[in-house]
Amino acid sequence: MNWTIIIIVGILAVSLLVFLIIRNQKDEAEFEKKQNNDYPKPKDEKDDSEIDEL
């Protein structure tokens, strides 16, 4: 009887661990995508250099 409980708890623990790893990878990918899109695009440096030369 004790082995049955230990096996069930072990399977549940491994399942939770796999679920958390998969969820973390998905959240990390979404976070990276959000950070890349939130970054302001740099201005065109060609326009800035013309002003500095005058």
C-alpha cells in the first residue's frame, strides 16, 4: 500500500515539474517578444550627422 502512494505522488511531482518547465519556456518566449517590440527604434543617424557637420 505504501508503494502505491509513493508511486502516485512521484508521478504527480514529475508531471508538475514538466508542466512548469513547458510553461516557463512559453512565458520566456512571450516576454522576449514583448521586450523586442517595446524597444524604441533608433533614429536615422544620417539626419543627425548632417546637422553636426554644419
